[in-house]
Amino acid sequence: MTVLLPTTLVGSYPQPDWLIDRKRLSEVAPPRVRFRDFWRVAPELLEQAQDDATLLAIRDEERAGIDIVTDGEMRRESYSNRFATALDGVDIDNPGQAPTRTPGKTQPVPRITGLVRRRHAVEARDVTFLRANTERAIKITVPGPFTMSMQTQDDYYKDEVALAMDYAAAVNEEIKDLFAAGASVVQIDEPYMQARPDKAAQFGIKALNRALDGVTGTTAVHLCFGYAAFVKSRPEGYSFLPELSQSTAKQISIETAQSNLDCKALEALPGKSIMLGVIDLSNHAVETPEIVAARIRRALPHVAAERLVIAPDCGMKYLPRDVAFGKLKAMVEGTKIVRRELGA
């Protein structure tokens, strides 16, 4: 039976302190290269520890009542670096530099030294493990080709479009393997479409659609204003949103809670389902179900309830686990309020 207003995570859930050094993780911008020394577990035991942490995330999501669960991204130092550093053509031992989302700041990034190609499936085992440990629908996320192309130092292509399209081909191969492994939904994370709208207008949709070429499962694309732990201020609206109507992604994931976004903007995406961010991640205050319900209601004049998926604004990675669980529980209870109002 199809659930009205299904609930899900954007992707990440807090990693346990025994697994990763959360303090150090919070002190640097989301890593683009590998930060292996952040893990608290010996390399030979790390996969087992990450599996155990994934089970904790799954059970928290199930206890909270989430309909479409994720693996919490327990195996990642950031949303993008695990996949981006597993590709051919990328020198991760001698990183380059690229601008962050904060003006005037740079950070270490993969240095492109050859053709970008996927050498093997990166996250297929993550999906297999997730599928084996829950009866619910499952979602996995991959970094988007446009965003990855912005998070590199290109010493090889000297052509942004060509680089993004090769990233897109690699993502396309990965997505097909993720659906084959049992994913119900695959989400592409493209925050740099919002951060670099001029370049996104030039080739972002082209790269995104190449990544989705021939994919038949349910796909989503996530745009955000950056992790609230690092990017405190929010603009009044998205600088790149109507353009996503041209994408072949079925769902568009956006944040509305912290930014208090005018949901009229969603009318520009009439053919898409909307993953509606209704949980503010900028503070540790747990919303009441009534606050969540009010945030959902704001969208209903502009998007039919049948086209809404309910989620936090962004990944919950940087929140304390008890706070994240409380917010998920409130999100589920607030969604139930609106379902009852709609007669579901």
C-alpha cells in the first residue's frame, strides 16, 4: 500500500563517537579527500564497526517510524568523498585545492591527473547490507557529477564540461548497480548547483541527465544551502531550482525549515515529487509535532500531498544522536497529524 506523505532521511545520521572522531570532523569543512585518521577503529576492524554503526542507524530510523530508511552514511567521512576518491584519474595522495562554499576559503580536494572512470562498484555492498537488515523501503545516496567536478583541482581535462560528463558516466554506472543491489530510491547530492548557479546553468542539468541515462528506478536530486553546522545564514530562496524541471530525476529534495522558504517556489516543478525539508538542523531544539505539521501545511497549497516526501532539511550528520532521533520522531508524528487531516 502506498503511504501518503512518506518519511525519509536526506541521507546521513550521526555516527557514534566510538566509530569516528566527531569533534575533529566538526572542525573541518566536509572532507573532499580521505581523512582516514579520523576513524577510531583499527583498519582491519573498520568495516565490521561500520556495519554495526549502520545497524544502529537503521534501528533508530525504524523506532522513529521512518518509511524509507537509509544506511545513515556510516561508512563515509562526508557525503561525497568516499565515492569521489574511489575513481580512476584521481590523485588523492597529492591533493589539490579548490574553493569551499565559504567565499575566500579553500580546502584539499582530489587532483585530476587522468581520465575519470569508475573501476568498480563503490556502494553496492552498502545497499546489500541495508536491504538484508530492514523490511522497509531503502534509499542510498551518491554525490552528483556537477558537484564533484566543482570539488577538484583539474590538472588533466582543462574542460569543466568534459570532466563533469565523465563523472556523470561513472555515477550512471554506480546508480544502475545500486538499483540492482536492491535500492528502492537512489538520491544524487548536488549542493553545488545551488552554490555555483551560473556554472550549473551552463552544464549542470546536462551532467545530471547523463548520470540518470537509462535508469528506471525512483531517483532524487538533493539541493541545499550547505550543512547548517558550517553555513549559518540562509538566502530567502534557491538560486537554482526551476531549472530542475528539465532533469529526469523523479524527486527534488529541498530545505524549507531553517530558511523558512516560500513554498510557492515549488510551483516551478509541476512534474516532480518534492522531498520537503521540514526539520531545522541549525540548532539542537527538537521540534514539536505541531511545528512539523505547520511546515508541511505550508507546501500543500503549492504541491499536492501525493507528490510530497517528508524529510529533514539536509543530512543529520553533525547533530548529537539523541537530538537527531528526537527530531526524526517529531517529524514522523507531525506527518501523522497532517495525514489525519487529509483523511489518510
